Amino acid sequence: MNSVEGLVNQIQGLSTTASDVLSLQNLLKQADDSLHAESTRLLPFLDQLDPSKHSLGYLYFLEACTAGPVTKEQAGSYVLMIARFITSCIAEQIRLAPDKFITVCKRFKDQVLLLEEPLRGVAPMLTAIRKLQSSSEHLTALHPEFLLLCLLSRCYKAGLSILEEDVFEVDQPRDLFLFCYYGLVASQTGNDKHWKKVVPESIGASTQCMLLLYTSVVVTAPMSTVNAIAVEAFKKYILVSLIHHGQSPTNLPKYASSVAQRNLKNLCQPYIELANSYSNGKIADIETYVEANKDKFESDNNLGLVKQAVSSMYKRNIQRLTQTYLTLSLQDIANRVQLNSPKEAEMHVLQMIKDGEIYATINQKDGMVRFLEDPEQYKTCEMIEHIDSSIQRLMTLSKKLNGVDELMSCDPLYLLKAGRERQRFDFDDFDNVPQRFNI
Amino acid sequence: MDGEDDAPKSLMEEMYANGIEGVDDAPSSSTSTTIRKNRPIISGEQLDIEAYAALYSGRTKIMRLIFLADHCDNSGMQLEALRMAYDELKKGENTQLFREVVQKIDGRLGPNYSTDATWCAMVDRKADQRKDKLESELNAYRTNLIKESIRMGYNDFGDFYYAHGALGDAFKSYVRTRDYCTTSKHIIQMCLSAILVSIEMGQFAHVTSYVSKAEQTPEALDPPTIAKLRCAAGLAHLEAKKYKLAARKFLEVGPELGNSYSEVIAPQDISYSSNAFTLQNKVIDNINFRNFLELVPEVRELINDFYSSHYASCLEYLGNLKSNLMLDIHIHDHVETLYDQIRSKALIQYTHPFVSVDMRMMADAFKTSVAGLEKELESLITDNQIQARIDSHNKILYARHADQRNATFQRVLQTGNEFDWDVRAMLLRANLLKHEYNLRASRKI
């Protein structure tokens, strides 16, 4: 009892300057076990601490408090408390004990789910991420949790904000895996009409692009055994890249781990076949195939994406026509793209013109479509600005790459390994003067 | 081989009609149309087997005859071919092939053409004796270590096996002579034999390697040998579907070839096979090649038509030749592809000089319907072989000139995006790898 009180006093005293906080952290680390032992009695002490001033101490107490199993009633009060803590805590202090903070946040998520009110967790979780991450490029362990909450509360727009950020640093591969998977699921469900209303098309596209990137990383990530996330991600990856690029990488790149190369294809056979029949360009074939394998797709919860892929095929085919034809009647379009009626073809063309995917005009009187060239002349100020910003972005990227390279070549672990691989240094390596001149 | 007189009247009239259309397309060539008017088109429907077979000798004659019999729908021609094969086989010693042919004849040619068991037995017995004799001779040579004699011994063995249809053994024996070759003449002889056998076996990879070996000999080769080697190389390229190279090789074949390579190929064949490729290769001003062309006038006509843009008549000639080409042992596999390529080449050439083309006129020139033409053009445009777009409403084909500047901008942006993607993926992956490595290191500690 006394020790806890003493601790509270120390926390109150040592929470102002940075050096004090460091010594406090050492104290708290030592006291952690005893705190856990007395976890049931700690709740009253929390009131004596101010989360906005004594964040570190508060965090340790909170973690110890919530360690045990919680009932639904308790969860209600905890959720409130944690949410308040998350919003008011000081970022510098909690970053000293990231593990504790993550555990607390994960518990917070569990409790919110226990209460079946995932929406309550979304905003605090986002704040938690912002406080925990050192930069926006940092993928914390809380990212997947946040996305999960967004998914469950159907709050896709909030999830989007996080999907759009560049991620370069990852704590745990598992985090990235889960992050990507949830992201894919979010984009999948989000691609319903509901989503389209909320999100402007362009943002949707760039997010999708990022997701594709993440997923390809997940699929090609080093792994020693096949994991379920990678398999599911690969399935979705195939479908999403069909929708977006009209083709799917049937072969994994060389740098993918051998496990992935050996197993992923076998595990995703129906999807690979779908991609193959997609590339043939025959809509009737693909539709019969989807119909035949409907159960498989449905059991994977991918039927929606599959349907999107199929409908994207009409678009591809129409786009291909623009390369070949200047004018084409709607009837001909319907025949070539295998649509049922000119009316349907008109709807497709109209939608594509609207979305800026093709440039064309429809002449309703004759039922003719006139395809135009891309009007972009790359002369406008906006275009120049766009190109300039692209160049800037790429320059920062390559600077970053160089930085990483430099870091890597100075890394003692790497040097050790590289040295071990080339154990014996040849004498010639050091001496590039030919021997005979030495005399 | 050319049934010149068989040309049906209707075809001639059709030709005439084509000629007029040809004038529409290219008025400058009116002289050639008048010439063509007088010349009946050469129909390839009837193939005179006797004349055809007379062009060849040795084993290829038999093989070609059997091939004819296998691929001909006309039973009269089939039997004729088989009869000749039978006669030819009777002169040789290849009993195995003989039995096959007899089986194919199946008694349809009367009792004279049935299995001659006594003859077979006699030939086989003789063959065994000869083989024993050759073996003992070869052993004697080998013990004496006389290089030249050993070489001759192996060569005899090769000839022996070849005559009896054991191509694999023949090839081995010929190749074995290589160690005992002393002059480049010997090497060339070895190479030619090996090439001959491997062509018969259908092993065209060997053909290429032995052709190059023969060409590497230090001494200058005499023209007929060069011509032979070119033929062989051409055939090998043809089998490998490298039509361009094949055409080049065939074009290099000099007139010296004459009839000396009748074991493999007849001079007419060369022009036949090369015509298909020349169309793609655009080599016609080759004087040597002219001589070959004179042997087969319809091919010459065809090529002239192609160059003077009378595509309809050119394709007509091709169509007539097709049935004959289908009966050729080497080219028949490639006829369809080559025909398709020639047709697309013609289409491409037709559209090339124009900014806009009326598709109705074009369809007339190619003797096809507008819809069919549209389909063909569509596939060519999709393959990026024609830079044009179709105005399906007015049935006009417009040439399309890519805007270099815009294309460059587009490509730059795209490359940038790809770079972006790659770098990001790389950084992330490096991060994951680093993590894994750290994990392993920390576990060790």
C-alpha cells in the first residue's frame, strides 16, 4: 500500500522535465511487477493522477489495472477512462513505454468490441496512432486495430485517411500483413455504391494503388511458412489488379520467398484460372467460370470483387475499341463487347465518359459513338505543376533510398554477415600492385 | 508439275477482272495487267506425281511419295503415289519401309503390289551378310589403326544403315567418322552426310550445327556445296519457324545447285518456299534468285503482283499454290502461318501510303467483304501492326500519327510512377527483412 502511494508521489514529482521522466521510467519499470500484483486496488489511485501531466505513470497504472479479465459493466467505465487518457496524454511520455501503450490500446479495442460499439473506438484509436507514431511513415501496431474498428463500425472514410499515408517503417511484419488485409477488405466493402458517394473517385484510385502496393509487398514478403493472411491477400490482390490494371501478375516476382512461390498458386487456383480467362477477353467464358465456382468465391467473401472484376472487363473491351475505331455504332459496340443491347452499351460508354476513362461523344440520333483522342496536351500549368510535384516526390524517395542504403552499409550486423560470407580475404584484394614490381 | 493447260476458264476471267481493279489501285502497272491477261493462271489442283517424283532421288523421293499418299484426298493420286513408292523401294534395300508401304497399299493395286516375302527375306539376308562383312572389315582397320580406312569403314556403315532405313545408326556412324577426318574435304563430306540423315530424321537442330561446322572449315567451299549448305540451313530455319532467316538462306542459294541436291530438295522447291518469305523480306532484285524464279513462273508472277500491289491476284495465285504446298513434306506445316503473314503483310502495305483508305475499295482489292476486312484490320491494329483507326460509320480507315510529345510525357509519368512503386516496395521489403534479421539476431543473443 505504501509503496503504491510512494509511487504516486514520485510520479507527481517527477513528471515535469525530460530527465526526471527518464528516471521515473526506471522506477516504474522496477515497480511494474508489484503494480501488477496489486492491480485490483489501483483504481482509486488513478484519480490522483492527471493524465495530461503524469502520462507515463498513468499509463503504467492503467495497464496494471486493466490486466485482469473485465466484465461488460467494467468495460464501460474503462473505455471512458482510456479514451480520456488517450486524448489527453503527452506523446513524448508515452513513447517511452510504447509496449505498455499498445497493450492498453489493444485492450481498449477489445473492450469496445465487448460493448459492441466499435464506433466509440475509432476516434480515440486514431489519436492513439498519431501520438504513438514518430512520423506518418511509421506503421504502428495500432494501425490494423484501427482499421478493424473502422471496418466493424462501417466507418470507411476514417479508415481511408490512414490508408493514404506512405508507410516505410514497420515494427512487426504481422502488423503490415494485417494492415494490408484489413485495408483490402475495407476497400472491397467500400467499393460499394455507398463508398463511391462518400469518396471522390481520384482519392479512391490512389488509395487502391497504395493498397495494391502493400499487398504485393505482403505477398512477396519474406516468410518461412505460408500464412493465411498472405494467401487471402494474394486472392484479393489478383482480383484488385484485374480491376485496376486489367491484368494480373500470374507469376510472382523472383524476390518472393520460395515458400510463397511454391504454395500460393496452388492455394489460389480458382483465382489464377479466373485471371487467365480474363486475359482471353471472352466475357461469356468468364461468366460461366464465375458461375461454376461461385461457392468458392462466396466462401472466401470475394464474390463482390469477382463481380467487379467481371464488370471491369466490359470497360477494358470498350477501351480497347477506342484504340481501333474512330466511330462505331452502339449496336456494334454491344456486339463486340457482348452486351445484350445497344442501350446497355450506351450506359457503359456514358459511364466511362463520365469517369474520364475514355474520351468520346455519343450521337443519339444515329446511334453512333465517336471516339476522340486524349485531349490532354501537357501544356497547361496544372500539368506542369503535377509533373513538377511528381519529380519532387521521386527525388525525396530516392534520397530516402540512398539514406537507407547508407544506413545499411554502416550497420554492424550487416557488415558482420557480409564479412562472414567472404571469410578469407585474398591478399590481392588489398594489394593491387602486381607482385613482380615489388622487388 | 504444273498443269498449265488445266486452268479453268472461269479463273481466267476472274483474273481479268482483278486486273482492272489492279489498275484502280496502281495505274502505273497497266503493262503488267495486259501481259497477265494472255497468260492463263496456273492451277495447282492437279499435281503430276510422276513429274514431281522425278525431281527427287533417294530416300526423300520415297518419303515424299508416302507423304503425298498420306495427305492427298484423291484416292487415284494416292494409289499412284504409293505405286511409285513401291517401285522405288523395290530398287533399294529398305525392307521396313517397304512393309509399311505395302500395308498402306492394302492390296488395292492388285497382286503385283503385295508383300513380297521372298524378296524381303533375301534382302534382309543380304543385309546381314553385308553387315558382318563391314564389321569384320572395320575391326581389321581398327587394329591396324589406319585412319583413312577406319573413316571409310564407318562411312560405309553409315551408307549401309541409311539404305536400310536405320537413320539413327546411320547418323551415329557418320558422326563417328569425324575423329578420323584428316582433310577439310572429309569433314565436309561427313557434315553433308550427317545433314542429310538428320533432315530425314527431322532433327533440325543437328542440321544447323553441322551446317555451321561445315562452314567453319578453313578451305574455301565449292559453289554447289555452299548451295547445299544454304539449302539445309534454310530448311532448318524453316522448321524452327524463323522464316526471315530461312528466306535469307534460300535466297543465298546459288544457281550452281542444279539438280545435285535432289536427295533433299528440288530447285523448284526453293523458289516455292522462298516466295513465301520473300514477300516478307522484300528481296527481289537478286539476280541469282531470278534463275530459280524462272523455273516456277507462277511464283514469279505472284511476287510481281505483290510488288505492283495487285493483291487480289497475288492472293489468288497463292490460293492456287496452296494445295501443292500443302503436299510438300517440309513446308506443309507452315503454310497456314505463312499465308496469314503474307495476307497481313499485304494489308499493311496497302494501307501504308494512305492517310485515309476507303474500306469498300480495299475490300474489293482483297476480294473480301467490308465486314471481314474490318475484322482483319481490327486485329492488325490491336497488334499494333497498322497505325490507324477505323471509321466504322463511313467505312474509312484513317492513318493515325502518334504524337511523340504527348507520348513522351505519358511515358515519363508512367515511368515515374513505376519507379515510385518499386522504391516504395523495396523500402518496405527492406524493412521487413531487417526486422526478420533483427529478430533472429536478438534470438541468438
